[in-house]
Amino acid sequence: MTASCHSSVQFGSARQRLDAERRLAEVHAAHAGPLLRFLRGLTREPHAAEDLLQETMLRVWRRWDLLPDGEENVRRWLYTIGRRVSIDAARVRRVRPQEVELLDVFANASVEDTADVALAREALNGAFRRLSAGHGRVLQEIYFHGSTVEEAARRLDIPVGTVKSRAHYAVRFLRSAVMKE
């Protein structure tokens, strides 16, 4: 990582940069394992915990100048940052509407399943066509284009709350319409 990253990392000299990199490498070596176990306990998902560890260490790098003295203080500081990163990640997941996996429905379908799959697909397509234009555009932005709620709101020129509401009610409508079929 270089000092040109989008962060508050600034070094007075090459020597200071090398000292900071060495110190941060020591911190990572000493604390990454226990911190990862702590983050796994918060998320219960190994891959998510690894992502949180990376984000935690990135924040530490960005604020290396705040690194406290003493191993116990460093450990407390890292755990505080890790907990905050975990909270931020949980908030992001709550803001985004529930995702629906789009599976390749014919991948492992037997001959008997093909008719059921075709009927289910037709029911879903019919339900999607019955959505209002606004609800359909929100779903397209979020689920087909992969936009965040904020991006969808910007692209559709509507408030974030409206995007959340439309996504919620549209998914609910599609679910109930397909279950009835």
C-alpha cells in the first residue's frame, strides 16, 4: 500500500514509512489470529470474518498514527476497530433489501421437473408483468443491475426510502403471486 491511497496515511520520510510498515506488520502478525477468531464470533461466517479482518487492518493502516503504545492497548484498539467494522457491515446488509438468488433452474432438472420449472418461471414472469412500472424499475436496478439502494435512488431520481419500500413490497408481491400459482 502506498501513501497515495485515499486515506490519511502520510509519511514524512522514506524511513518513517518503513518504520510504520514494519510496526504494522508486527501488529498484524501478533494480533490477526485472535482478531479473526473474535470477528468469526461476531459474524458466525468464516468468509465474512476474513473480509472484516481485511477492512479492520486497512483502517488501522489508514490511521497508523493513532496506533497506541503497549500490546494491551494495541489489542484493545484493534478489537474496537474490528467491532465497529462489523457493526458497519451489519448496517449495510440491513439497508439493502433481501437478495434473491437467481439459480440456473435447468442445471440439475430431471425430465419430470422441467414442466414444474416452466410453470414456475411463467408464474414469476406473469407476476413481474403485473408489478407497477415503479416497482419493476426498482427491482431491475437492485437485483439485475446490482445497484445499492442509494445508487438505485440516484438513478431513478427517487428518495432512498421509496426505493426500500418499493423493493420490499415488490418482492413480497412476487413471492405471494408465485406461491398462489
